[in-house]
Amino acid sequence: MKNDNPPHEAEALNPYGDQIKNVREGFGSDVSSQRLTPFEEEILARAENMQARQRHPLVALDLFSGYCAANARRLSELGFKAHAVDFAPADPAIAAIVDKPNHSGGVLHYQEVDLRQFDPSIFDGKLDLATCQRGLHFLRYNEARHLIVELTKQLTKGARMYFSIGAVDCAVGPGYKHAERPVADRWHPLEPDLGGPIHVTEPLCLYKDEDIVSLFAGLPGTLLRVERDDFGLFVVEFAKD
């Protein structure tokens, strides 16, 4: 059924058919955080196996979690101490469970903060899993690199990081005018007709294959996988040595 509500209404339909809550942060997390992709399903399956082998809650971080903290909440239900971090305030619907242990022994924490100001040292070297879906490309390249370096310092041995990152030739790439600039200077908004319908109005730094490699170069670990998803985004898996 067609939704005739204007875009400022609390609930609206987007081009992917999701029922979303319209928040005003402009990073699209009100859309993307409610969609469980095959890559996210894979991450959750690995997380379940990780936690099943432990007698104590492991620690997980979901950056750019979206206002509903969907993946962080799933991780907490698997028994993790799961930290959700996003630009937007948390959905009031999850307020009743934040910071409270659940039936599996896990707990969901939520921090509203600009990713550029987030301090990973809060984990004190005890971070077992980190994920950031559709978020790093909203940072300038040097900011994203700095964040990854700092995250790596907090990972336990063998811990994994998972990212999905926008590519210059992804589905919205044709509306991105800075594709041929050096990656350190490649930060520009999408054209309104592309960014508007998916609630992405903030500038992006979209990546090429060689930029992904440089993003992780020299870190104490292994870049296990760089692939593409159905939307054309990079999916990346990194393991700490």
C-alpha cells in the first residue's frame, strides 16, 4: 500500500520497502540499521560460536549501530557485553534494556557520540569483536584510518573486525563527484536525488580497492577478506595477530 505521509512523519517507507523511523542525523542509519544483510548474519553466526566456547561474556562493539542498535542487541542476546555507538540518540524502545543484564548473561550498552570523538581505549585491550556496517565512509579517510588503528590496539589476540564500506562504483556511486580525487581528499555528499530517498545527506568518502588495502596497511593483523556485497559495498574482515 502506498504511504502518503511526508518524509518528516515519524514513520515512512523508503525505496527498499523498510518501515523506518525518521531521525534527523542524515547518515542513513535509520534505514540501514533495520536491514539484516547476509554479511551481518555471518558475523552473528561467528559471534554465537565465539561466545559458546566461553564461560564469561565476551566484549563486542557495533559502531554506527543505528538508533535501534539492532546488531548490538542481537549480540547481547547471544551473551556478549555489547556496546552500541551511533551519532543518533537511542530509540526510547530500548531504554528499558540498556545497561541491564539479560537472560543470557549479556548486556547492551549505548553511547550517543560522533564517531570522530569516540575513544576505543574504554575497552582496555579486552575487545573481542568489532563491527561497523555502512559507517566508515562517513568519515574522512584519515579519520577512518585513525579509528581503525585505535580499535586494533584494543583487540584481544585473534579478535575480528568486520566492516562494510561504500565503494565509488557501488549503487549510489554514479552520483558521487569526487571519485577521481585522492582518497585523503575524497569527501563529498551524494546528489540530492540519490542521497535524499535513503536519508543520506552527509558527505562521504567512497573507496577503491587500493584504498581499502591502505586503510589496514601496517596493522598487527591480517586482512582476511575484501569482497563486495549485492549493493556493491566492500565487506572486510580483519583478524588481530
